[in-house]
Amino acid sequence: MESVDPLRIADGYYLQAAGQVAAKPYKFLVKALGRSAKVAVAKYAWSGRERLGLLRVKDDVLVLHAMRWPDEIRDPAELLPPPVQVSDEEIEGALALMDTMTVDRLEGPEFHDRYTEAIAEIIEAKREEKPLPEAPEWSSRPRSST
């Protein structure tokens, strides 16, 4: 997969065999792809469109990664800012700041999906006809633009 631009790769989906008839071809593909350390390119139909995908193996299960067609990706040259000069000292300062903000693992309260929990609480309150929960006090407020 290293030869595929990550911008072309979209969502990933686990695939399963559709019954006993598909079990042997599924297992065959899993074993062959796993042993080769390669991915397969597949064409499939989704929502009335022909799509491209990458098939790979993860934990003895096939995973289909949807791919974007080249015309679905913007040309990054459109997004470039006007030319500016940046000094080595500014870059070193940015690197030093990045070092102070680097974490080794994506764990802890800042990486917890509080939004999904809040939605579940709202749904449960509505289901039980109870008052909606209070909005939480956020730890970071939007900065003023002035």
C-alpha cells in the first residue's frame, strides 16, 4: 500500500464471506494475500457508481479500502498561499514548540469521544421522557478574532 497516495484511500470496511459457498474463495484470498504481503485492487459498485478499492488482510479478515478516483481529489497547487520567506530560526522555534506538544500515545481524556456519549445521553433522556442533560462546560473556549 506504500505505493498508493494516502489521499486516494477513503473509508475501510471489513468484508465477510456470504455463506458456505463463498467460504473457500474467501479463505483462499485471505491466505494468498497474507502470504504475499501485497494488496489487491478491486472494482465494485456502490451507491450506483463504479468504485475502486484496495483489498488487504488484517487479522485473517479481508478489508476493503474505498479509493477515490483521481478526478475526486483537488489539485493541491490551488491551495498554496502566496510566497513568503521563513527563517531557519522560525522553523527551529516551531520544531521546539512541536516537541513540547508531542504525545507518544493517542490516549487520555483529550482523545475520548465525549460527543457520542452526549448524544447517547440525549437519546436516553428523550426515550425516558426526562429533561435533557445540561451542556458541559468546555475546557477551551473559542478565541476572540479581535
